[in-house]
Amino acid sequence: MDAPARPWPPSVGDYAEQRGLFRLLQNMLEELLIHKPEDPIQFMIEHLKQHNDDAPRICILGPPASGKTTMAIRLCKHLDAIHVSQETLLSKETLALTKEAKAYRERKQGWILEGFPENQEQARLLQSSGIIPRHVVVLYAADTVLIERNSGKRLDPLTEEVYHTTFDWPSDVRIQQRLVEPDLSEEEMSKQLLEYHRNFPGVFQIYQKILRSINADQPCVDVLSQALTYVQTQHRSAAPFTPRMLFCGPPGSGKSLQAALIAQKYGIVNICCGQLLKEAVADKTKLGELVKPYIDSGYPVPDNIVMKILEKRLNAPDCMTKGWVLRGFPRDIEQGERLQKACIIPNRVFFFNLPYESIIERLSQRRIDPVTGERYHMTLRPAPTPKIQARLKQNPKDKEESIEKRVDFYHRNAKELEEFYEDAFYVNADQDPYPIFEFIESCIIKPLP
């Protein structure tokens, strides 16, 4: 049996995640399968030179008078994309439209395709031509609302913007004078709505995984806000993901419990910096011998020694393959910078927030049974018998004076650390542990904004 391949160093995985290499390779593979070039290498080189895979590729769909044109124009202004529609291209055939849309696609600005495809056949034609949207926005409203909108609809032939006599009338007199009324009677409108409802299920079947429906019967600003929020989000990536999580927070905020729950469910390595130092001392390693005097005297261990122990543990095969959740380090921005220089960069950072009164209540009432090692809480989990109650002891760290010093130290450094980890998530730790766990879990599963 062959020897197992050596795992990549953490810096490689971090580099690939930060620069989206998996998504880049996935996009290039899609292009190769669609176009089947004779020279794949040269094709990929040209693709990297000419294409911007982060550019928007959006379809705006919906029934007549749902506001597709207005939404497409406003999204184009926000995203600096090319507006493509059947009217602007003046195409005679669907195939001609497809070729034009593809030409726009090859530009780095990206494109927003309005009102197309109208049926399943056109959607498949787009796919076969390599025009695959990343986001599909579908506007909807009741037919009665759409018919009423159509009667007041006015078009600016110069800018192609759409206005309404009641809801969106331009203040500029010159624009008012050049507005024209579309040639669409109520009967024709009803026929188009019927045709749309007949064809839409086929389109939905193809785009359902990337489709978002938005109610068009609300102020245009709200519709735009919802559409913009959706098209700027990333879809869940299929890229390999190794969790590298960091829990920061004051003492008593529940970091240990949440780390244990996450580690148990997802099989990742649970690392407490303080416990790691004690294990090094217990194992009588060379670094442990350096750490022992500091632990015995109660002084903080120098950062350079802590970093050597942390680096060794986080570079171990189980951490690199399964992922890790770390707490107790860093405690200030200097330690955070040391982690970064060592290429130990977490991809999820959580700050636990808990009021001082709750911290005191949680920690000052903790007790330990010196016989069994069991932990109790005077209010939340009292000892079951008077005999056990009588022998309980309090850890010196859980006295109010000690708690106050530790909390003060945390808050002195927390702000700079939060600025250092600008993409961090913030956890309300003053609640039941299970809602906290569900929130943390949702942040692990979904992609970063």
C-alpha cells in the first residue's frame, strides 16, 4: 500500500481560499466543456486575460409591467454592468439575441439580461451557448396590479427608462413632454400574462437553484434594495473547506462550551491555549520546561514561547485535515499579528459579547467538588446533596476581584482586535447555549459576505 501523501502546509490552503482558486478552476473547467477548444491551454490563457469571472451575470425576469426595465437599469448603474434586452438589441431572432448577449458577456463589466429567457427552450439555448447567469431575479405581482400599472406606464424613448403617471412621474418637464404611451391594450396585456404564467414553470425548473423571487408590489427603492442584496451575495461554494475558527470573548462568555459543541458535531480539533501550555508542562517537553516557571508563578507566558507551541499543534496533521477551533489566543493585536506572520489565519472569527453583571453571576457562583472533580453552580446547577454542598471549593480565579481584572484586560484590547479581524461575527452570549450554537453553525456553513 502506498504511503499517504504529505498534507499541504496551512499557508497553501489559506492562499487557495482567499483567492478563490477552486472557483476559478471550476469556471475554467465549465468554459472548456462548453467550448471544447482544440488547444485547451491557450484557451485558458486567453480566458484569464479577457474575462472577469467576478463580473455580474444576472437575468431579470417577470411578467409585463412588473418593473423589469427599471430594475435592470438601476442595477446596471450600481454594478457598472451592461444592460441587455430584446428591445435594445433590436434582434429579429432568438439566436441573434444569444450571440449579442454572448459578445457582451466577454467584456469585463458583466451583463444584466432583461426579460430573457421567456421559456424553457430559450433558457436551454442560452446554456448551450455558454451564457449561464449566476443570479436570476424574478419580479412578481398580482395580475390586477400589473394591468393597472400597464395603463399608467410611460416610456422615455431617449433613455429607455420607464415611468408611471401615478407612482413614478418625472419632475423634469422636458422628460414629461417626450414620454410615450406603450401600444398595449388591456386585452393584449391579459394575453401576455397568460402566456407568461404558462411558460414560467419551465424557466423556474432550470434556474431554481439560483433564482430569487421579489414582490414587485412595493416601493421601487425596496425592490431595488432586495435585488441588490441578492445579486451581490455569493452562492454556497463547493470548494473544500477546512474550518479554522477563532473564539474571542471575556471570561464566562461560553467559549469553551461552544467550542466543545462545534468540535463534537463536526469532528474538528478543539484547542484551548491555556490547556495546551499545561499539557506541554505535563509532557515535560523542552518548551514545557520553559513554560513551567511562568505557570507556577502566575505570570503570563511570553508570546514567542506560546507561538512555538501553538504553531507545532496547529501544523499537526489532524488540525490541517480536520480543521480547528482555537480559544484563549490571541488576546491582543500583537498576538493577532504574530498568528498572521506565522500563516495561521482563521477563516471564521467570533467575538462573544456578555454584560459584566452576567459574567459575575456566571463565574462567582461556580464551585468544584475536590473529591469527584465535578463542577457546580450555586444557582444554575446546585449540588444534589448537603454533603457535597459542604465540601465544594471556589477557584481563586472565580473571585470577584480576579474576574474584574480579567474582564478589564479583555476590554482594553478587544476594540483593536475587532478592527484587526474586520470580517468577524458577533455573538450575543447572554442567552441559552443552543441558539448561540445554531448561530455559530449558520456562520460556518454559509459563505463569507
